[in-house]
Amino acid sequence: MDLSSLVRDWEASHTPKPKSGLDYAGLQEWPPELLEAWLVPDEWKAQIFVCGGCLEWGCWSLLAHLMRQDGHVIWSHFEQPRRGEWSYDGLGPFVFDAELYDTQVKALLEDVRG
């Protein structure tokens, strides 16, 4: 299952209004700037999804706390800024090998940029 499907399923079963705001853009549709933010070192908050309808930053974006630790990149503490009452407790954390993570994100960036 891909991450967008996992998040949609999570929202459908764990949020008070599960049928609205769930249209996230697929990886190939994301702006390169979004993906570049995933490569920042140490610790940061980044958008991991944007609205699938308009592809605008901040419109139905899903944020995650990203952290590099002990050779891993960890995604946790998810939040949907337009739905402050929604809790994503229990979604993740997702742990990636940092070297593989960087390789995949850079390859995706090249693909998105064409």
C-alpha cells in the first residue's frame, strides 16, 4: 500500500469528518520544492502531501516532523493544519534508512524535474 492510501485509510477511520479533504496529490504531481524539503538535515517539519485538486502549498497539506537519527530518517507527529481538531496519534512513525532515503528522494526529484 502506498503512503497516500495509508493516510486516506487512517483519516477515514480515525477522524471526525472522514470524507472531506482526503484528495492528496501523488508523488509525480508534487512540486520539486516539496521534495527538496525532505532532504534538509537533522530535524524539521515538512509537507509530505499537498492538495490533489490544486497542487497548492498549504491547501490540504499534510505535515510531518522529519528527523535524522542514527542513520535513519523518521517521519512522525503528522498534522493537517486545516483540521486542527484531527489527531494523527498512532499514524507512524515511519523509519527509513537514511542512505536509501536520500537516494530515492534525489531520484524522485530528477524524475519530477524531467
